[in-house]
Amino acid sequence: MPELPEVECLARSIRRIAKGGILEDAVFFREDLREPIPIKEFRKLWLGETIDDVTRRSKYLLLQSKRAAAIFHLGMSGKILCYDSPAVRLSHTHAVFTVRRFGDEPLYLHYVDPRRFGFINCCRIENLETHRYFAHLGPEPLENRRLGQHLFEISRSRHVAIKQFIMDAHNVVGVGNIYANEALFRARIHPNTQSRELNLGHYQSLARAIQTTLRAAIKAGGTTFRDFLNPDGNPGYFSQNLSVYGREGEPCRVCGGQILLSRMTNRATYHCNQCQIEKIKK
DNA sequence: AAAGATGCCTGTAAGC
DNA sequence: TGCTTACAGGCATCTT
């Protein structure tokens, strides 16, 4: 599923090929994604607009022009595929965007999402920051130099397990279930630990672990994210090098301990029974 | 305030 | 083999 690293790689890929292009057409084949697509408004705001930049906020992909923003969320199964010639529409392609670049053949961006947990929206550029998707979001993990300090400070009065705490977008964005498991393993923190029991040093270590894990995935994506341009066959996401996620019963690569599976808030939770100790006191 | 349940979806895998 | 069921997950929203 697309998490922050996948969305970041996708934004970079689209920026590379579409920045400076004109959104010549936007065709929608259905509007009932997780939220209805405001098709008329989208076309009114965007057709003929120049794409000034392609960015990411949390797990949202953004196209920006001088007056408009296009907002894409990929949900669980969403993809954006780019073709440089008219392509056969896949069965779950819900929208196709034609981008015309000066003196060049157009590009066709296909929004594909079998499970339709994703959505597409738009707004005027001046309303982007205060949009309901973004108004409540915590800091970007890769752009905040004081992430550990920040998490430590806001965790003092909270009664919640650390895994839930870092998966809550109010606190820090972009840490989904897979990366929460991986980052806690890297920081040697048990996912059940109460957030208020961890000290500043633990949070600094955890913040570094989150950043290292996400950066490694982005780096891997940079070289293996090959399914974007003119994909043939069955496009997917780059495989990740996972230490604990999906490795129930297998030996820990660090200590040889056993990877255990439990459920927290109905989410699969993996940890090493030796590396990640239950209680941290100090 | 926190924790749990719910709804939104369907491809895939597992079980019978 | 063919059917049924559980599961995966982000995120908002509602209830306890």
C-alpha cells in the first residue's frame, strides 16, 4: 500500500515529467471513491492551468498551479501511472489527466484504485493550508529537525501506547502501520509502552528511527520505482526491506530472538521479544 | 481523554 | 475444484 515513501517517490516522478505542463483534459469515469469527486469544480478550476509544482503533504499528493490545487489520496490500493501515448484504460482506472508540455507529446496520467479507499479533490490555492485535510496535521517527519523534542513534549499528558501515538497524524504525519512497527523495532521500543513513560532520549532515538526508516524506503523507491512510466504487466510498489513487519515466528535479524505478532487497535503489531523490552525506566 | 467500533472497498489468501 | 470467509489498511466519525 502506498505510504509516505511511495507517495514521495510518486510526487518526485510526476514533478520530473509534468512540471511546467498544462492540464489539457481531465476525464473521470466514476465519481464514487471514498468521497465523491467534485468533477465539475475540478475541471472548472484546472483545465488549461499550468502545473507549477507537484508536492506531497502527509500522504496526500498535490498538484499546484497559480490559482488551484489538486489533491490526491491513494488510499489502500491507489496508483498513478503515466503513459506517453494513449493507453488502454485498466478496469479500475477512475480518471485520466492529459498533460501537454510545450513542444512535446502529451502525457496521460491514470488514477487507478481498485478498492476505492482513495479520493480526488481540489481547492483554490489560497485555501490549501486551511483545508480540512490539512488543518489538523502534525509535522512532517523528514522536515522537522526537532521531531524528538516535539513528540516528547506533546506526549507528557497522554495516556496512549507509543505505537498509536506515532500513528496519530495529529502528532506526526506519514507513519502508517508498517513504518510504525519498523521504527519502533529500530529504536528498540516495545509498541505497548505508554507514551508518557518514554524520556527525551527515547523520543530522540525514536524520531531518528522514523526518519532513517522513511529515508531508506524513499531511497529504495528512487531506484526501484519502475512501474510508473509506461507500465506493462501488473504494476506494484517497490518491495521493502522489513525487519519485523510480516515476519511472525521468524528470527530477529539483530539478536536471533523471535518476532511476535499481536494486535493493537485491531492492527497487526510485530515486535522482537528480546530487542524490544516491555518497560523502559529511567 | 482514550479506546473501541463502524463505514468505506475489493483483491488475495486461506480454509473447508 | 469451487465456494465462503477473513484480512489488509487510512482516516473520519460516532459511541462508550
